[in-house]
Amino acid sequence: MNPGAAALRAGLHRGRIEFRQHMSDSQDIWGAVFPPAVSLVVMYILRDSTVPGTDASLGSHSVPGILAMNVVLTGLMGLAIALTTDREDSTLLRAKAVPNGVLGYLTGKVVSRAAVTVASLFVVLIPASFLFGGLELGRVMSWVTLTWVLALGLIATLPIGAILGALFNGAQSLSVTTLILVGLVAISGVFHPVDGFPGWLQLLAQVFPLYWLALGLRSALLPGELAAAEIGGSWRHAETVGVLGLWAVLGFLVAPVVLSRMARRESGSSVAARRAKAARRPV
């Protein structure tokens, strides 16, 4: 078998094993479910509020955005944290010692994080279908749209997580990235339509994949008439494919270069230096 193909096959097997481990670890499950669960509780409290200009519940309108936020937090940030953690405990260094080991390692991480993200999405979506009315879960096209939007969203965001995991030296240093993501959540229409924001803020939100992922999920799960509350008065599927596709292409062009450089820099001395630095951190 071709060495690269063998590495990919090993990575897929590793991804399945890691996914089962995540699903049997209560701490991992709680970490994936807690943020969207809190958001759902807040939106349930605000269920009597309506989307401006419509009679639709603001809580129901926010469910797809919460799911999009969960994709970014569980998928993108989860992959970044996993990479930085494995660099600190020399897991990545051990993978580097095996022919095509880094390729197999990264394939496993991407597969496991994508699977955990999809699983956590349904863990949130099922109770949301009972808590909030107005979700279009009985139509075949809803599930078709949900599938392609989620798949494209993962392809667009997971490479970003890999890049961040390669650029930062430790999980603690990723805190600044978390703050940036919180800011993006605030401006990306997760909890409130962005058409009421200033024009420059609307343009800024549309640069990043979170806005388009949330918009695509709203188009899948909400009634068609709520498209009137969006920018341009439509779901803009073509633009969603274009922007998420562009982020995916950029990610797949940049991520291999950054990850290759990171892997070349990994050595016993670099791992020892990170461990010494971690030991000096105040508890």
C-alpha cells in the first residue's frame, strides 16, 4: 500500500478510537455541551421576545446560531487545543518519529473532532426541538441543507483550528483566540439578526465563516419567511457556498505549510523547554 494511503487509513482508525474515547469521557462531553446548553437556557428565558419586524420567537431564531457557535468552539477550538496539548506532552513528537506519522496523527485528530462536533450538535438540537417551536425539522430539504452546510462549515473551520494549534505553544496561550471568538459570536448573528447593526459591522461579520455557517443553518431549520430578517432578505445560499468555500481553500493551502514547519521544529529539547515553562506557571 502507498505510504500516504496507509497513513490516512491509520489516521481514520485513530480518529474512530479517539471519538469513542471522547464519547465515554464525561468531562469531554460536558465541555462540548455546556456552552450551547447555557445559551439555550438564556434563549428559552427570552422565548417571548420576537425577531424585529416578525412574530417569530427570538429563542427559536437563535437555535441555529447556537449550533454554529458550537461548531466553532467544539471543532475549531477543540482541534487547536488538542494540537497544543499534544505538543506539550510529546505525543506529536512520537508521531513524528514514525514514517508519515504526522499525516496519520492529523487525520485522526480532524476525524475525531469533526465526529465530536456533529455528535454534540445533535445533543443540543434534540432538546431544542422540544423547547422551541418553529423549527422546520420535519422536511427532507431541511436535513439536506443542514448536511451540506455543516459539512462545508467543518471543512472551512477545522483547518483554522489546525493553524492556531500549530502557531501557539500551549493551550494557555490560546486564551486570546477565545476572546476573539467571543467577539465574533457577538457580531455574527448568533443571538440577534445582524441587519440592525451598523453597516461597517455587518460587513465585518460577513468576512468570517461563523456568520455564513449560522446563516446556512438558519436556512435549514427556520421557516422560509424568516429570510426577510436577513441581509438582502434571502438565505443567500450561493454566497454561503462561496465564502465558506473560499475559507476552506485558504485553510487547506495555509494549514499544510504551517503544520509542516511546526512538525520540523518539534524536538526533544523543544518539548522539554515547554514542560519547564509550564512547571513555572503559577497554579
